[in-house]
Amino acid sequence: MNVLVTGADRGIGEALCRAYRARGDRVVAACFGDSPGLRSAGLRVEPSVDVTSTPTCCALADRLRRTATRIDVLINNAGVAALDRLGSLDYDKLRRLFEVNALGPLRVTEALLDLFAPGARVAIVTSRLGSLGDNTSGGRYGYRLSKCAANMAGINLHQDLKQRGIAVVMLHPGQVRTAMAVLDEAVQGVEPEVAAEGLMRQIDRASPNEAPAFVHAKGTLLPWSCDDQPDFTGQASLQVPQASRPAGVKLTSALGTATRRQARRNRIGRG
């Protein structure tokens, strides 16, 4: 199986590359810079892959075509984070977060469209901070907005790619000890290798016949929106009180129904 991982220089991306390699898969490590360590471990390293650059992404696709490389799994892992607060927002930095976190996965996926093998899987490493329903603390405007947009990009990709038998899944890795987490001194996360194992399990389970899922690396489903709060027991989700809804707006979500249905299947499968 051929696996391509973006943002493979370090952290979760590097851990994913090493884990897939250890499993016996062929790995293409797409790095923003370079990775002599992965290269010496026998992985194919594609350096200088900037997911904010369409020419760079198309050049990567051209190199893969020249070696007749088909993609079975694409993991859009490249991402950036920044702390910010209302009253001192830097809109240039916010745009940078959008370019990497939201447009990056879309740009890479589109560049590789003709290289996907039958039954391929596309994963977007997003964050629960991009959930409308899970936002109870505010702040981190750029990161939250860009990851929320990444989730929408994933749903759109699911709609367009399911006819080709290609699955799309949005994944939250959990709190992980990476360079990005250094921005938040309160983070007490797991090692990247642990997160990578969980992400791989969820990617293996992805199917184009299922509704697009927003999944924690541990396998639990995360809420998309304020009226979609799966309790993982198969019961009805928490509904927004009628009095708090805008007039004439119905907040029932088809994705929420599908998410609850999948939660019931997961519960039954776990026995």
C-alpha cells in the first residue's frame, strides 16, 4: 500500500511515516523542509512541499506520475497553530492559518486526484477546536476558524469522491506532545507515536459508504455543530432549545443523524 503524508518533517507526520513503514507499507514523506532521518530509514522523502503553493503541490504530483506511484492513503497532516486573542488579532497570521490548515488539504488532494488508487482513503488531521458544538472556551480564533473550514472541506471532498469509492475522514489526534503543543503550556498530551497508532486505526476503518465522520484518534465521534452532540450511547443528541434558535431556522442536521447512527454501529461493534 502506498501512503503519502504531508507535514512529515516532525511530530505526528514523522511518527505516521515511521509507523506505516514498520507495518510494511510504502511511504512518501512530503516535507516542508527535508528529513534526512526518514530518508536514512528507507522512506521516499519529497522535500520542500509547501501546501500553500499550488505549483509546489502540482510538481509533487508530477514526480509521483513519473514513477507511476498510485496513492492508497493520503494523510493531510501539515498544519500550523498560533495563539491569539480578541482585541489584538493579526489578520495576516489568520490568513496564513487558513492557507495551511484549510486550503492546504484541499490543494494537495486536488493536485493528486488522478493518482488515487481504487478504494483510496483521504484523511485530514484536523482538531476538535474546529467543532462548533465543542467550543466552550472561545479564543484561538485563527486556529479554530481554519480547522472548522478544514472540516467543511472534508465533507465536500466526501461528497465529490464517494462516487469513485474514495473515503474521506476528519481526524482529531488528541492532545499530543509536538512543537505545536509548545504554544500551550497547559497541554499534557501523548507522544506522537501513540497518536499515530490511533489515527491509523481510524483511517483503516474509513469507508466511502459511511457518512463523513469527525473522529478522535481513540475512536469516539466528535460533534460537528451545536445541535449535534452524540452521547455515544445511541440516545438522541442534545437539542438546542427552541427559544434560542433564530426565527425560521431549523437546526436539525442530516450529518448529526448520520453521526448518531454511526455511533450506534460503533457501540455495537465494540460489544
